[in-house]
Amino acid sequence: AIAVAQRLVDDEPLSDHAARRLMRLHHRRGDLGAALATYQRLAVRLAQELGELPDDETAALAASLRQGQA
């Protein structure tokens, strides 16, 4: 499932939905670092290419992962 989700992120690197899916899968696998790295890559890419931040749902997921609540 992670490989498929990673392909979605690779195909749509500005997609919050794809990033959230990958973040959740990494988290379920116990890899918090990979989940948060996925968020960071999305945030950087959105900022560089569109001057935007990840959407509220994605930011909330990242915050909950950081706090161990997801």
C-alpha cells in the first residue's frame, strides 16, 4: 500500500489528499519520521511552487502525529 501511495504522491506532488494517505500509512507502519517527512516535502513544494501552505486537514494530521494523537 505504501508503494502505491508513494506513486500517487510522485504523480501529484501538490496533492494534500495523496500526502495524507501516505502519511497515515507510514504512521500505521510505525514510521513517524517518514510520515512527517512526507508532510514537510509537501509543505516545501507548495510554498515554492504556489506560495501556499498545506490545507487545514493535512496540517491537523501532521500536528496530531507530532503530538502522538493520530
